Amino acid sequence: MTKEQAILQAIALTLAQALVLLAVSPAIVGLIRKVKARFQCRQGARVFQPYADLAKLFRKQPVVSTTTSWIFTATPYILFASTLTAGLLVPAFASQMPLNFAGNIIALVYLFALGTFFLILAGLDAGSPFGGMGSSREAIVASLTEPAMIMSIFAIALTAGSTNLSTIVHKTALLEGIVTDPSPHLMALAALFIVALAETGRVPVDNPATHLELTMIHEAMLLEYSGRYLALIEWASAMKLLVFLSLIANVFAPWGIATTLTPMALSIGLAVYLAKVAGLAVLIGTIECMFAKLRLFRVTDLLGVAFILALLGLLFFYILRG
Amino acid sequence: MSWLTPHIGTQLVDLGSALLLLTCFAIVAQRRLSACVDLFALQSLFLAMTAALVAFLTGTPHIYFAAALTVLVKVLVIPRVLKRVIERLNVTRELVMNINVPASLLICGVLVMVAFFITQPIMPFGHLLTRDSLAIALAIVLIGFFTMIARQKAVTQLIAFLVMENGLFLGATAATYGMPLIVELGVFFDVLVAALIAGIYTNRLQDAFDSVDTTRLSELKE
């Protein structure tokens, strides 16, 4: 294969992954809502309803308060771009991402943090009391999830011997090296799952189905947004959820992912990926129906558990190698 | 059984012990009493599975017997007794603790490290396939002990005591492939009787003080 062909292939793979992320993420949100509706004995909206919602929002005219600064209008684009970039670092259906030279697993954490940071600023920017409240809560949750996420990621990186996500997933998929040690992975998985629920504003931490409630976190920051800005933020949140699900699915159970770039392997990889992500979405929907939202001051307990689990994963790496 | 190499066997035993420690932390973080009991039953189930796995890997039949007894006594009988005790109480959750949950979790994390550093010099001399579990067993004992200090309600203290016993059982299995059967039988009987007595004692406490807070016991009455 010539150099030009390799470059073209890399660009095609990156574009394909971006398309999959953009196209699948609203359906995942719709699937979770459908699962919740079925558990509550409701018919529920179609799984594809979020696409229609996004299309409607893109057609509407955005209303921007005159008291806001450039941060308010820039945030949706920054959030969308940082989330999409983060999504391109996580292998979805092919284990070797062409962009893996651009950032490792730590870059992924801070790409998410960049979006969260701007969203917090935007919540404060319009000067509404709800926005400030949501921002301060989001800052609490974000500062507590970050150490847990970094620790669980270190536990994974230690067992795989690399912080590069593509290397981790590729090695685990091919069962190379010491990555088959289950105990640190189990702890890191539990920690990362709690972190994923907290970061994407799912039920034990935040309720995504509420508007205008005193307990809301994520929605409180978005209250001032409308039109295409709201659509971009909603889409970015859906993508963030999908990226976290891909991270969990592919770091801990990457089997089935395409380790070579043949059309056959890629199509199997895509089908397996969609099945895994849909399975996790059903799991999240089930959890949202089984548990009540925690009180805000109990959230620290849950995130403390996540941090300790990640720490244990790190410790087990040393303890259990004997 | 070509796939079941000693290496994979060791990892499976390690995984079982890791699950035991995981439920330990869940018990420390849990405030609802009935959920604590459920978690203890789950931990005992993991313990029985780990013991059965060790029995299978080493071909020592008396550990199977101990595992079956664990299921009978600690998964079925003791949780039922505790559930019945909780039904009679006027508390469903632990609200006041000597040490709050995030601090308890951090202290338990430190205890795991302490257990690891204590057992670290011994472990390389072991030749059993369960030797890595020794650190985890010691950690579970320490966490159980700490939980008994950190909680005030009699029921949670009882659960913490039982968690300590689970840690000791795991330690015995890890260090020597289990104690002789007659010793195991005696221990199971002791634990069962201790749980029953503590259950009755909790009910008496409830009747006498209208509370199951054991700190009340330090006030002497005529």
C-alpha cells in the first residue's frame, strides 16, 4: 500500500467514525427513553424521536439574551467540537484509530473537561439564578468525577502498559500481554461506570427527564438556550453518552471489534459495536427505573465509592501480581 | 480441562476475592440496614463460590462441604434472622455515624494498603495458588473491624462482625486450603449462634432503650 492510499484510508476511517457517532448518538438517547417508558408501562416515543427533536430545534430561531457575552454563543460550538474530537480518540468499531497519535486517554478526559468548563461558564453567563445553581452543582460533580476517572484510567493503562486507547483496545482484543488480569479491570469498570453515569447526568446523580425542578444539574445550565444552540448542546450530550458507552464497551470487552481493516472485519465490528452500545443503553435505562435520584449531598458518597474502586483497581494491579 | 491452567485458576480465585472486597466497600457505603443484609448475603455467596473454586482446583473435597455450609448458614439462615430483627425495629437506615461515608471509604482504602504492605513480605514464600488472596482476606478483616467501630447501630455492628468472619474464612482458605473440617463445623456453629444471640440481644435493646444505638449501653442504670 502506498503512502497516499494509507492517508486516504485513515481519513475515510476517521470520517466513518465521526458519521457513526453523529448518527447513532440520538438513537441511544431515544432507546434509553423507550426502555424507561416500557418499564413505567407507557408506550413511549419512538426510538428515533430525538432526530425529529434535533431537526425541529435546528429550524427554530435562537433567542439570545442581551446580557450575555461571546461565551454564551461560542459554548455550543466548543462543546460540540470537543465532544466529537474526544469521540474520535475512542475506538468504536475498528481497534486502531488513525487519530491515535493525536491524544491518549488523558487527553480524552480533558477534552470532556474543556466542554464541561465552557458549559459551566455559559450557565453563569446569562445571569439567571437557575444557571448559576446548575453551574455550581456541575462544578462539584465534575471535580469529584475527575480523580475517579483518572484513577480508573490509570488502572487500565497499567495493565495494558500504555495510555493510548487504540493500543489498549487492540491488545485486549487480541489477548496480548498481561491485559487478561480480571481484578483491576473489574474495579476500574465499576468506577468508570459510576463516573459515566455522573458525567452524562444520568439518574443516581442527575435526572435527564426533568425541566424546571430544583434538583436539576445539567438542564439548569441549558435553560437559556434555544434553537440551534440548544440542538448542538443536546446532540453533544448524546454524543458524550455514546463516547462513554463506547469507552466502557471497548476497553473492557473489545472482542468482536475490527482488528484488521478488511471490509468483512469492519462490518462485523460495526454490528458488534452497535449491539454492545445498545445493550449498555438498555442497562442504563433499567438502572434509571430501579433507583431514585440521590440527594445532592449524597452524590459525594457515590463518587467516593467510584474513587475508592478506581484506587483499588490500581492497588490490585500490584497486590495480585504476587 | 486444557484451558484451566494454574495461571487462569489463580486469576479466577483472585477475581472471587476481589468481588468479596468489592461487596465489603458496598457495605461500608450503604446506609440502609436491609440493603446491608442483602450485601452481606451476596458477599457470602461470593465467598462460597471462591471456596468451591479452590476446592475444584485443588481437589480437596472438604472445602466443598464448607462452601455448602456457607451457603446454608450465611446466605440463607443468618440474613433471614437479621431481616426479621430489622422488621421489628423502628429504624430502616443509619443516619448518624461516628465517621461519615466518604471518610470511611478513604480509611478503608488505607486499610487495604496496610493489609497489602503487611502481607507483602510473606507472599513470595507461599506456593499455593491462593496466596494472593491473603492480602485481601486481611483487608476484609480490618474493614469489618473498622466498620464495627464506625457504626452505632447494633445491626450494622453485627453485620460487620460477620464480614470479619468471612474475611477469616477466606484467609484460612487462602493460606492453608481451609481448616480441618471439624474446626470449620465448630466455627459455623459459633457464627450461627452468635448471630442468633445478637439478634435477640438487639430486640432486647430495642425494648429497653427504644433504640438500637449501642452507645446508649455505656450509660449504666440502677
